[in-house]
Amino acid sequence: MTSTTQTRAVTLPAYSHGIGGRMAASMSTPGGAIFLLAAALLVATIIANPNFGDPGVIIRFLGRTAPIAIAAMGQYYVIVAGEFDLSMAAVIAAQVVIAGNYIGEDTSRNVTGLVLMLLLGAFVGLLNGLATTVLQVPSFIVTLAMMLALTGLVRHLSGGAADAPPNDDFRQMGRGVVKGVPVVEVIPYPLIILAVLCAAAVWLMRRPFGRTLIAVGDSPDAARIAGARVWWVKTQAFILSSLAATVAGVLLVGHAGVHPTVGRGYEFAAITAVVLGGVVLGGGRGWVLSAVAGAFAIELLFTLLTVLDIDATWRDSVRGVIIIVAVAVAARAWTRGRRTGSATPSNSGTSDPSPTTEPVPGTNTGGI
Amino acid sequence: MRRNHLKGVLAGAAALAVLTACSTDESGADPGADETSDGASSDSEWFAQADFDQQREQMDATFEGNPDEPWLQYIDGPMTDTSKWKTDKPMKACFANASISNPWRQTGWITMNQQLKVLEDNGVISEMETRDAGDDDNKQIADIDYFISEGNCDAFIISPNSTAALTPAVERACETGKPVVVFDRGVETNCATTFIHPIGGYAWGIATADFLVDNLEEGDKVVALRILPGVDVLETRWGAAKKIFDENGIETVDYFTGANPEKIKSIITDEITKGEVHGIWMDAGDGSVAALEAFEDAGMDYPVITGEDEMSFLRKWEETGLNGLAPVYSNFQWRTPLLALEKIAKGEEIPTEWVLPQEPITEEERDDYLEANNGMPDGHYAKFGGEDLPGYPDVWQERQIP
């Protein structure tokens, strides 16, 4: 499953229906359907309360959701490689508290502080990755331990209480907006950062690294035989995940301020977003932008429940049911997609080094 | 393999659903999961009309003692005879603290440590052994039992984490026959030598709700941001405020935020979008700045707001010129337990229920408090009452948690 075979596969049936046909084909996969779900939730929210249809409100909502979408993108790299990262929320909290403590009011520390935070993020990811790949400890355990270690650090640094936010210049990244934009009034900086990261992610997933990452998640043995350095590819995925958490932390400290609870629950929200986006737990399938759409869908679901004034007692249940249904539908869609995809089911599937003979658009090919 | 794949997905989904369900209470991404139903606040568990009426009276009561030392003032009432504990020898104090996990407790903890230095120098207290329960009832019960069996304590100071759960442990401390000083949050027993607290949660609720009612019209909407459920001093704040809002036709919706500024901003942003919000009521000032920033980010006028005497709120209040009130849950009460031990060592009688003054900071007084606390960090509380202690103001400005 190298990049050459992918890029030359121009005559595949899925590509033979023109743009419209390809779009329709994409939307019928879980990775594409999540966009329809997000759109449906947005429409439902606007119907429930027309105030949410205001372009200025929508753009601000997208801006505020950017950190969780970025976290979902980071989690995507790890999940598509067949692992988990439970340390994300703790990384966010640690970065937020460090921003408050180290940078604070001192604008001259903004750049060094940011570099320091990114280095720390990369280091955490490196540790997660090496412990998972070289020491062969399940990532579930490794990242859980990392979460505990970082939570302890946060408690030590903050005493568990709020601190003064960093200076307003640093907060601009998470709180600033481009003013005077027609129709939408403003464009929040976090949304611009998210757009840039989305573009970078799409590019990265079309590079050999992205292809190898999916191959490693699909079948590490096959990837190893094909010459991939599995341990390094997975470690890079963990580094990307921690860096995504760091960026989310930078945006959140700007948006909200310094509190040890900032980012709490982000690891599960990100995993949920990735799964809702049709990315298969266990790795090997899924499109990065579907994870982003999954994050927006979850946040829209929360907002919809707020708008509908759903009784607090029932909110969690409603959300749980919706998530289970969405994931079950996604799982069914995958099996249907595979049945039509391969002409004859193979009995020797377990040792098949290349289980997908035909890329499904909008999923592991990054189509549309 | 195909079947296994499907099974894997479903198993993963089930696990995920469980995980998300477990994590939702604290989910930072969730703008409103913890909104309580409207009926909860009138729950009799957290609202007693007699206490409400009593605290309304106490708000106008005369306090005994020197007004320049409010941490020693009290409302006249039954006294505890402490002559049996009179001693010339320095006492070892054992302090079971609920936590220092919010700025209010951190400020008080710093003040308490400075007060301790004075009493150690005076030879009243030999040392104070402190155990921090980290907001955990079980940990605090274990801490108290440790103090009882192995602490070699001459006196206990307990700041309970929660009301019902800590009652038996406090009773066990009382059974040792040594002085027991309880302060801040209460317990369901009268066995303590003294229970030190400001007037209370009802008084907070009355002062804040009266202010909002005076400054709003009937039918206006107030969003109440609450930190956490189940703590008496916080529940009664809302219980009293909700009653007054309901009586005056103010529409309310309340949320638990865990003081998470991200969650607060999401809640407020959604509420502003749903419809006009005229007032913000906070059960503690922690996070009031985030709430106000949500109005700024949406390009809306500031609401009428009640925060707290935390510097971050007082500064924001002054900068923006908004219409607000800073209710006070007297932070200087953290000095009183140690001063109570000093009185016990002298054999002086002390109030059985030591009710300290509790007065909000109004707009007229605000600038005086800002000036008096100039240079203090954002998490500092204006009525911390440590101006005459050693180390002032550096110790509070540097805010090194002991």
C-alpha cells in the first residue's frame, strides 16, 4: 500500500462517475455521512431557535469549537494508527497552567513560552510513543499513566485553583478576531488556525507518512513486511496528538483563562468525535476531516440540548443514545461498503497484507 | 476477520459510551450538562425558612468586639466555658483541611499561616500539623482519625469538606475531650468547642438577590453560575437567592460550572444567543471574569452581576464600569480558629457558635478596597484581614502557597 499504487489507481470504479457521483459515494460512507449529520444538527438547532442561524453566531460557535476539533485531529492520528491517547486533556491542562505561570503578564516571554510549550508537547508525545512501541506497553495504559503524571504536575503548579490569565497579547491567539468581515462580522483566530491545520492534515495524509500511518493501523505486520518503521510512525502519531493538545491548550488559555479544569473531558470528547467521524477504532480506516466534522457534530449536539432545554437529568442519556446509534450505523455502513467493494469474500483474510483492494472515497484515500 | 472488525467497532463504541457517560459531569466541552431542574433549589434539604429568617436578622445585628478586628467579632449568644483546657504550655494544633483548591481557600490558608507564626512566637502554639484532604471526604475522615489516634494533638481544627459525611469524624474528635474548632463549612453536630463562620450562605443569597431585584425589572432573566452541588454554604446561597428571585418574578436558569472558565463562556454564549440575559448571579466570584468576557466576545452590553471580593472581579468591575456588587464570604475567618485556640489556652470563654461579620463590598467602597490591596494578585480576596500580620504585604503578593 505505497503511495505510487494509490496515486495511479485512476481507473477505479468509484472515480468513474464525475464529481457529483464521487460526492454521493463519499456521503454514503461513515466518513462522509458525518458531514450530513453535522449539517442536520445545525439545521435542527436553527429551527429550535432561529437566533442560532445568525452568521455571526455560527462563526463564533465554530471559533469556540476549534480547540476540540484540533484535539480530535490529534486523536485521529493516534487512533488511525491503532492506538489511543488518553493523556490529551492532561496535556491541555498542563499547558494552560504553564502559560499562566511562566508567561503571565510578561509579554517578552510570549515566544519563548510558546516554544517551550510546543517542546513539552512533543516530549510528552515522544514518551507516549516510545513506551507504546519500544516497551510494548498498551497505549491505553501508557497514556493513562501520562494523564495521572501530568494531572499531578498541574495540581502541584496550581494548587487546584484558578490563576491569573497570561497577558492579552498571548490570549489573542485564542480570543482575537479579524474584524469587519462582511456577512459573518468577524473571523475568530482559532478558526483560522483550525483551517490551516486542516489543510496541513489533508496534505500530510496524502504524503507517504499518511499512507504509512493508515497501513500501520490496518495491519502492523503487513506494514513492517512492506518496510515501514512501525515504531517510528506510531511515535510520530503520538507526537502529533500531544502537539494538537498543546495547540488546543494555547487556544483555550486565550479563550477562557487559566484554571486546572480547562480541557477536562477533552480526551473522551476527541475520541468520540473521531469515532463519530467514522474512523475505525483499532486503526486503518478513516479520514482526518471526518474527525473534525465529528467534533463539530458533538458540540452542536450539546448546544441543541441546551437550546431545547432538555431536562438535565436526561441530557447524558440522550447524548449516550445518539452516540451509540451513530457508531452502530457507522459500523453497519462499513460492512456494507466492504461487501460491495470486494467481489469475492476471501477466507484467508487474516494474513492478507493488503485487505482493501479498492479505496473507498472520502475515507482512506482522502477523496472528495 | 470482517466479523471481528465489526465486533471490535461495537465493543469500542460500547466502551466509549460508558467512558463518555462517566466523564460527562466534568466534560469541559459540555456547555450545559449540569443544569439543574428548576425544582431542585427549593429542595428542603438546602432551604430552611428559619435559617433564612435568622440570617436576614443577623445581617443587621450588632457585633461584639472591635470593628477594626472583625475576625474577633461575634454576635452575642451562648458561650463555651474553656477553663478546663487552660494551660501555659504551648499546644500542638492539628488541622484537618478540606482543600486549598480554590483561590478563596488559598488566600485564607496564607493568612492562617502568618497568624500561626505570631502564635508560635508567643508560645501559644508549639506547632500545627496540617493534613490536606484534597476535596475528598474519605481522605479527610482518615486524616481526622489519624490525628485522633497518632497525632499527639492538644487541639483539633477542622474545616469540613462536606456537611453530612464529616459529622461522625468530628464527633469522634470531640470524644477525645480535647478542644475542637470547626470553621467555614458546617457539620450536623453541636459537639465542637466552637463553630466559626461568617453569617452564612443565606445572607449571601439575600444580599445578592436583593441587589439584582433592585436593579432589574420583573420578567428579566438571570443566569446563575454555581460551582458545585452538595456543599451547604454554596447550596444555601442559591436556595436563598432563588426564593427571592421567584418571589419577585425574575426568571432564572442555573448551571454547575466547576469554576471552569471555558464552560462558563460556553454557557453564557449559548444563553445570550437564546435570548437576552439581564443579570448574572455567581455563587462564588471565581469565573466571573470569564462570564463577563463572554458578553464582550459576543459584542453585548454588560449585565448586572454579583461576583465576589476577589481582586480579578473588583478590577474588572472598575475597568468596565458595569453595575455590580461584590458579596463577601469573609476570608478573614481563617485567622479566627487559631485565635480561638489562644483564648482556650487562656481559659477565656468563647462563643459556641462564633458568627463573624459578613458585609458585601458596594460600588462606593470598591475603590478603597482596590487601593488597599494594590499589587495583590488576581486570586487574592480584598477582605482577607491580614494587614497587621508579619509578612504583609509581600507574603500575599508573592502568593507562595505554604
